Amino acid sequence: MAQPKRRHRTVTVREMGVDDIPAVYRLGHRLFSTQEASTFYRTWDAYEVTNNFNQDPHLTLVAETRTGAIAGFALGTTYENESGGWKYGYILWMGVRPRWQGSGLGRELYHEMERRMHEEGVRMTFVDTARSNTGAIKFFRRMGYGKPEAEVWMSKLIQRTRKSRNSERSATPVARRSHAKLRQKIAKRRRKRKPLPK
């Protein structure tokens, strides 16, 4: 059973339980569905929550109010360099209910995530967001992250032609300038989807 770890006024930051999955999914859908999908190499769906819950439960956090409502969440994972060097942390998703934004709740979620990653031996953390999400960029700058790096995303819709009717494959070329190996490892891991809990 998930145990409470940190408190922010009337909110408890703790590990997510299986019963929290629907509420976290709905909150994320509300927060992220307004952003342009083309700016992300991944999209928000129920499997984002269940995969993290199954693979990294200790890095799948929620902020719960006294009434039992989910006010925010943070999903993270770790990656170890193949050469046995540094261990990296990656904050995949983080969201706070609008009425709680600006209250310091996001900071509490972030610091609990960072504390847990540090205990696992993580030496460097990464986060990404859309260039247009200035609020998130300002938040992570306050958390000590360096100047955002410019990145280039490219996509192309592949349409069927007579020559390619037998081919069911489609491709979306994506170019990233930095941390490519980390992103490839995480993307490969996240493709191993598990069914939603009943």
C-alpha cells in the first residue's frame, strides 16, 4: 500500500495507487489535450499512466487532498548508461489541477520526485516541454534546470500509393539534437504496453 511521504498544507504527496489511475488519466487529459500533439514525440493516453505505474511505481506520484481528490501528479523514470557510467532521471509528465497552480504544490511534487531519484543514484535529470509552454519552462528554470536547448521536430504523413498498398508501415521522421540515446531507450521501453487494470 502506498504510504504518504510529504505534505503541502491540506495535500499529501505519495506514491500512486491502482485506484488513482483513472483520476490521474482524466486530469492529464484535461491538462494536456489543449496542447498541440505535434510538439511531442509521445502523446498522453491511459497507457502512459499504467506503464509508469507498473514499471516505476516509486516514481509515479500523486498529490491527494483531504477529500481524496487528486490535485496533481508526476511520472518519472530512470535510465542507466550502457557503459556503466551515470544514472539519469527523466520526468515524463507532471501536472497540477488549475486551482492548485501557484500554490507551491508543483514544487512539492517535483522535490519529492528528485529526492527519490537521488536515492536511486541519479546524477542528472532531464525534462522536456513544448516551446510554447512558457509556464512549464519558467517552473523548471526555478527548479534549477539550465537554459532550454533549441530542438527541431520534423514530421511527415505517409499516404498510401498503388505501389505501397501491401505495406502497412508508416513512419514519422523525428530529429532530436541532444540526448538521443536516452530518448530512444525510454521510447523502446514504453512500447511494451501492459493492459489497463480492471
